[in-house]
Amino acid sequence: MQLEVIGKFVNQVDCKKKGGLALMLLGYSGLIYYLSSQVWQGFQPVFDNQDKLEHILAFGFMAFVAWTLLRQWSQVRYVWLWAWIYTVIYGLCDEWHQLFVPGRYADVADLLADAIGAALAICLLEILRARHTIRRNEGTGVLNNQLLSAH
């Protein structure tokens, strides 16, 4: 019985896709760690608060990869929340890490920009997923329970 259940689960899993996404998330997280380990070079921003936009974009992409990875497991509930939590915790760890890098400092505003970027990316992904689900079910007269679930 247990082997049957495990076999069905393994058949549903595209291990190459999950592995690729997991490596992408790990690699991107490592890239952010590397970049935040660099000593500040005195780069002049083009506009005010440019660094906040960079945080929004960088952590929005991280949330996108985390959300996409977590969507591969049908048994994971509240994918949007877990992707956001991962991204914000990583942002918190990144800010803490910068306390130990000469010329760098932790900034609550950067962490807030990380959280906003993650939230914006995840909201966009959830809206697109819902629209896709509605379009897929148009004309069938069936309301998809998946749309209503928090997956």
C-alpha cells in the first residue's frame, strides 16, 4: 500500500523541473549573498532611492522562482505565503549579513523593499494563475475548486 502511494507521487513529480528550479533558487540566493558581500564601491545612483527599486526587482525575482518551485508540489498549501516568507527571511538574513561587511550596513528600508518586491511578484503570479484557471474553465459551467483554494 505505501509503495503504491509513493509510486503515484513519484510519477506525478517532474524531478528534473523541480531540481532545476531548486538549483536556480539556490544559485540566485548565492548570487545575492555574493553581491551583498562586496565592499561598497561608491557607485553613484541615477535617481533617488534607486537601491530600493533594485531591491524590489531582485527580491521580486527571488519570490517568482520560489513561488514557481513550490507550485510544483500539489500538497503544499498556501504557496504564495511560503514563497513570501522564504523571500523575506532571506532578505532579513541578507541585511544581517551586511552588518559584518566593511562599508555596508543593514537597512530596515531595504528589508521593506524586499518584502514589497516579493509581495508584488507573488500578487502578479496569483492574478495570472487565477485568470488562466478561469479561461481554462470558460464554457464548461464548472467553477474550479483549485481557483478557490489557497494553493
